[in-house]
Amino acid sequence: MKESTLPDHDDPADEQNSSRQRILHATAEVLARNGQTKLSLSEVAAQAGVSRPTLYRWFASKDDLLSAFGAFEQRGFDAGIAEATAGLRGSERLDAALRYIVSFQRSYSGVRLIDVEPGAAIARLARVIPVMRSGLERMLPGPNGAEKAATAVRVAVSHYIVRSDDADQFLAQLRHAVGIKP
């Protein structure tokens, strides 16, 4: 994951937001190592380089942190899709979104959560699948767009659970699912 950069000036609001961002980035790293059940707020604070009181200022409990982390992940994914598809239309836009999905999964440190804590990973997938499906459906007009989107999401989930080293094959499978010719 990318490290948060500290602000160049002394605005206390930026510094506090930076602490919150560092905590959320650190949460990804700690989750990837330990899983959700063994997530330690002390370890998150240490990974983020903040004190426990600073962490508790932002997140009153482990549940609060995990909820905020889920929203943080979703915003990051949505921003990545938006950036990858900006200015594109039709199948070019859809293909850019599929390429982003492959890139995201291959670079995302949280992908190993499935190895560390499968139950928590499956629960997260249950929340993410409908969001991904509806996002792809909006890019797939036509009578069978919903089925294509659902199939592509199932392919992505399969690659999340059993990770492949072949990004080109992953992308080819996603393209096939939605009916895009390379």
C-alpha cells in the first residue's frame, strides 16, 4: 500500500487527517498479517506511527476502525475506477475498469486476508460483491448486462480466492465474461 504523505505546512486539520489516513493504511497492513480477529489496535497504532490515544481519538473501538476501513477501501477502489475510466466511453471504458480490477487485485496487500482469516474474507466479499456487480452493470447496457456483470464479479472473486500469477489470463477471463473482444 502507498504510504500517506505528511502535509507540507502546519495546518492542524491536515495533520489530524494525515494521522487518520496513516491509521487506515496501517490497518490494511496489520489485517494482511494477522486477520480481523487478531487485529490489535496497539499494533495498528505502532504501524501508523501514532499513539494509542491518537488512534482512539479517531476510532473508539475495533469495530469502528474496521467499519471506517471498509469505507476507506471502497472509496479508494471507486476513485481508482473513476480515474482509470475518466473520459472513456462504451467498451473502452468497460475495458479500462476491468484492467483496473486486475491491477487492484494484484497489488492489493489485503488479498492475503483470504489466507489469514477465510471467514472474515468471505464476510467482506458478501458485502463487496453487490457493490462491484452494480458498478459493472452501469457500464453494461443491454438485456443481459446484469448477467455479464455477475459473471465478471464471480471471475474476480475466484481470482481473489485462488490467486493466479497470470494477469493476462485474468483479464482475458473478465473480458470474455462481459463480451469484450481484446
